Amino acid sequence: MISGGKVAFHTLGCKLNFSETSTIAKQLEESGFARVSLDESPDVVVINTCSVTENADSKCRNIVRRSLSSNPLAYVVVIGCYAQLKPQEIAGIEGVDLILGAKEKFNLPSLLNDLNKRQAGEIRVGEIKETRDFIPGFSSGDRTRTFLKVQDGCDYFCAFCTIPLARGRSRSASISKTVEQAFLAAKTGAKEIVLTGVNIGDFGKSNGDTLLELIKELDKVEGIERFRISSIEPNLLSEDIIDFVAKSKKFQPHFHIPLQSGSDYILSSMRRRYRTDLYRSRIEYIKHKMPNAGIGVDVIVGFPGECDSSFQETYDFINSLDISYLHVFTYSERPKTTALRIKDIIPVPTRQERNKKLRILSLKKQRAHYEKFVGSKSKVLIESSEDDGIFYGYTPEYVRVAIKAQSTLPNQTKNIYLESINPNGFINGLIKSQ
């Protein structure tokens, strides 16, 4: 095992990937490596990839090229979902030296025995069914907000998704070990923790624990001001969880709930485990308990079989919901998914047109959400700053606020007067006395 040197990381994809990058970075730092940026001539470059976003191949190639432009002799390691699913494809990228699968990536320090460039990438990718261990961790590098990994893998096998093939079966640590990671995150100075995973509603499935029991214990962690629950399946978001968030002082009134389609026919084709009546009931119950809660929604357009009337059903259904914003994804074919068996393929231009329509709807929903808060005060956790003295942060309901200030604000919670909506997607705020 090589001891020492400079290592750089580049992470593509989800919050879970950022959490795992931090875990591997800590392992290498303990082995004597110093973490640097891609442009600081690193000896080792680790690229954590994603299979959900489009153009995984070209994105990976671009990062490899950028890495080697800084140091042509850099030892390039590719990990993540793309590495698990298509290692041979990655091995064909010039400049890649090592490809590690879902299980092998956490053994990276012990695999760095020789940093000489390879003529072809060495593949170390095992069968995904052999990946059973849960490796805990949380993202670092941003003092304000951290992503806490509470769950990994998925047992759902939706028709469009490769994640079970890339990450394996659902698994998680015990409540006590998860809470221990939250305490460690608090010691880094983080004020907000976002719970992340592939299917976090499945937390504790293998050992009898539940997500509700976990969040009750996390609520007691000292030093953390805010918790947010990241994407959670509507069928796993129980009324008990919503009730607890409604009364908690730390868990924020903010949910992200995948919908994917507003057509029951398409939901069935997608092999989703709920229908629109259940989804609507979840939104209505949240709004009953927390009228101003922020609610984000994932939706996929252009899934095979989504005719014009099915898309219109989706548009009308979303338009009828009191939600705050959309994450709109254009369906793209993924190898080894059951959606490939569906013959009624939607033309790409039609997919793109539908994506545009829902993005416009998202902007309307976001503005309606923001308008509820104009003229009021809110606690804003300041997360970042710009060179022109503008600082950005979020309210509990996930409203992005920009504050002009002279003093240093990041990682502080301030009482902010929400003055007006800015066309760039945030609210202009003024600092008021606590």
C-alpha cells in the first residue's frame, strides 16, 4: 500500500455519492494522502460516477482528461454506479488505471500498491449480489450542511432504474451506529444534516428498526440545528413520520417525494408501488399538518407508453397539487432494465418538449411557494457567499434567500426579513435583529 501523496476527487450524481466520496477521502487521508483539487497536480484522482444521469461515459472521459492535463502521470481510479455497471466501457477510456465496483471501492487504500500508469484499466468489480455490507459515512468539506448516509441499495426494481444492479439490495446500519455518525458530523461544525440513501424509507428493514425510530433519536443530537429527509417513497412516508416532523424543532418542514408519473397506467408500467390516490393523500396530509411546508417532486417524462393523454394526466395531476418545485427527468434507455421490453417508444423530441412544459410548471409552482413568505420573517441558515457580498441560505421550508451583508455569515442562522422575489430563483432578504 502506498503511503502518502496527493489525491483529488470528483463526484458525479447524488448526495449519497458525495457522502461516500468523503468516506473514501478520510480513508486515504488516514493513509497519509493530502487532499487537493484536480488542478493541483494530484498523484491519484478518484472519480465517483453515476449511472442515473445521462452521458455518464462522456462525463467520465471529460474528468479523466482534465485530471491528466494537470498531471499526465496521475493514477486515475473510477468508482461508483457507472463503474459497477459498465467496467469494460470505462477500461477503454484512455488514462484510466483502476475500476472498482460497489464492494471494492471501500478497499481503495489497500489497492494502491503501484501508482505507475497502466496501458489499460485494471477491473476489480465483483457480482453485485455479493455486496452486502453497509459502510456508514457523511459528507465533509461543507461546514454548514452534511449528507448523512443512512441506507444503501434498493429492493424495488422499478422498470426504468439500474440502481439495484449498481448498488445491490437494501441495507443500513443500526440506529445507534447511525446516530454515532450524526454526532461525528456535529463535531465538524455542521449545522444541518440531510438524511440520504437510495431508499431511505426502507431504513432498518433487515434488523427490525424503522425510519421513524431513527429520526426520533437523531432529533436528540446536540449541535445539529436542522435535519432534512431527502427523497422518500410516498408509500414509505407514513403519517406517523409526517406527524413527528410537524412537531419537531429540528426536522424541517420540507419533503422530497418521487412521483415519476401522474398516470396510474404509467405508474403500473414503471412498477411503482403506489398510485396517484395515495400520492395525493400524502401531499394533503403534509399540508394539513404543515401548511407552508416545502415539497419537491421527481417526475420522469417520455417513459415508453406515455401517450399524449397520459402526459396530460401527469401535467394536470401535478398542477392540482400544492407542491413547491419539480425535478424533471427525461427518460433514457438503460441496459438490463425491464422498460426496454415496452415497445411503444416515445420520440426524443417529444420527450424534450414534455420536459420543457414541466420545467415551466415547476417555475410557476416555485413562485407560488415563495409568494407565501414575502413580507414575513424567517430563520435562514447561511450556507454560502459570493464575491459581491451576497450570502445565500435556506429557510426551513427550503426557500432560497439572498442577503447582502458586510460581515461574514456562513454557518450562522439569522432572522431574515423576506423582502421580494428575485427573477433568478430566490428571495431577497434583509437581516433583522434576533
